[in-house]
Amino acid sequence: MIFIPRTYDMPQAYLRQGTKFWELHTGSKIAYFHITAKGTKKPFPIIYLQGGPGGFISDYNIKTFTSLSDDGYDIYLYDQIGSGQSARLSNISEYTAERHKQDLEEICKLIGSEKVILIGQSWGAILATLFIADNPNRVEKIILTGVPSIQPIRKELLDIKAPDSLHLKKPPYSNREANEKTRNIRSSATAFCARAFGMKLAPDKEVDDFQTYRNQELNKATVCDTLRALEAEGSGGFYAQIMTVKSFSEIKDPRTKLRNCRIPTLIMKGQCDSQPWGFVNEYLELFSNHTLRIIPDAGHSIAFEQPEIYITTIRNFLNQ
């Protein structure tokens, strides 16, 4: 059961028309999709940072963000190293938060804009904080959604309760339930070997298919109504995810550099987002020039359930 390969009947990653590649000095080969600005072009492009880690370009996100190109924004979405059409690393210990940050720094150089606008979802918000801490003058505006803890985690934030006036709700389904439902002996053993020894017990293709299978369940934990959960697209990066999370304990705390950050920041939280309020509260304290929006009837992935409110809120913030 541990050593026999498994298969999963799940959607496969495909090379969509318009996909291009960056060859970065970090050694990463990154697949990206550029939504070209229409009309009068804005001076600073948008880079969307997927959740994950090991997040990838989805058809849904392309559809969601295309309307912003009508406002004159160039928009870049990319498969993080180890996911989608981007390259897989032979040494999985190289999947670290620091590697992702360095990739983003190189991407910004290749885009060639003096500044960028970052939209970070979930893990993408963590990646944004790491980038901003070292590159504050390269960011024009920040939009953070479904924010988890800035790393390394401050566990005391788990005990901070949200004001009753926000009317937050507990999601009907949890990440824990999704992980327990999809876990099997081989996937557990593969994860253990990766974390403990930095080795691949199973090939990338197999575990990335498992990641898609797991994402199918995890998507139910990101919404207020599980009937509105999106079908999973392939393929997330299994090794990229677990090894990047493992590296969180090695992150140099960015909080000192972020304190009193004056970059205009929009923070959006779904009414039944699973992330503790204390994590959001820390972002509000660090990013002093912030706007907070609680999105009703939405979970961790706001764009899934409230796409019109999601884009309208972002558009209003960008046009301020």
C-alpha cells in the first residue's frame, strides 16, 4: 500500500493557448499568462499571487481578472515553481518560501515596471509580505484576501476574537475534514519521506494528481455553501506545497520591516473565512494605510462565491 503507485481520475494540467515562460536567474522555469491592458494603459501592472503554496493559473482566475484589463491594467498570473506548467525541481528541499520570494523578485525585473500592484490570496498574502518587507519601494498598492498568519506564526493571535459587529461565521466544512477524507497510506508516507528526508517516494505526476484530488475536497472548505465549491483544476504542486510549508519555520520574521507600512492596502475577508480573526488583525496593525472589507456570504476564496463584489471592491480600491 505504501510502495504501489496510485492513480486518481482527476483533471490534468494543460498548456493553454497564450501561455509563455520565464527562465529566471533563480533556476526556475515559470509558466505565465499575460492579460493585456485595454484602452489607456495604467502605469503599474497587477501580479496575482495564487494560494497554495504550489498555486497555479486557473481558468477561473483568468476569467475573473479579465475585466480589470478593461480598466487599463496589464495582469500577470503565473504557475508557482513546482506547479501547473512550471518546472518541477529534482531537489524538493529547494521548494522554500525564500525561493518563491526570489522568483517573484526576478519576475518583477523581467516585467520591467518601476512598481507593481500585488493581489495575494491566502499563501499569496504571505508571499506578498515577504516581498514587500525587502522591496517596499517596488509596490504601488496591495490587495490581500483570505489572509493567513504572517510567518513565522504568532500562536497567541489564535486567541483574539473578532468583534461581534462583523457577524463572522464558521464555515460548514474544514480543511481538516478535507485532508482526513482524502488521505491514504501512500500519500502520508510520501509526505513523511519528503519532509524527513527530502526525497520523492512517488513521482511528481502521481502526487500532483493526488493534490488535485485533495483540492477537490479543500475547495469545499473555502466557501460558505459547499454546493458552490468549484471543481478542482489540475494541477497543484504536491511537493511544492508541503516543502514550502515546512520551510515556514526558517523564515526570517518580516514584521519589523513591515511595521507602519504606508503602502495603500486593501484587506478582504469572507464572512465565513476559516482563518482566525487574529491573523487579520495583525495585518491591520502592520499595514497602517489599510482598508478592510468583510464580504458577506463568502468564505476563504471570495471570488468563488461573490465574483462581482470581489472585482468591484478591487476596482474601487484601485481607482481611489
